[in-house]
Amino acid sequence: MQHRIRIEPEHHNNGGPYGRYTYSWLCSCGAKGYALRSRPAAEHYGREHVSKQGER
């Protein structure tokens, strides 16, 4: 199975005028990671997931 990571920003309006974004990663195999504070963090966890799958 091919593992491809997609990073998706999610906007949260926490009652303030600006709100903030968190980032989720979604893998084409169905795995996901939610609410990471930055895009680099989401990319890191996504890559970590892919490398773990490669070991099997």
C-alpha cells in the first residue's frame, strides 16, 4: 500500500477575534494525526508514520 501524507490546516475560533490554526496529517492508508500546532510538526509526525509502515 502506498502511504501518502496530506497536511490539512484546521481553523479554530476560540472565542477571540482571531482564532488559530492547528494542522492535521492524513495518510492515504487511513491513519491520521490531529491538532498539531504547526505545519512542520504535522509533517514530522506524518513522515514518522510512513517510516514505521515501511518496516513491516
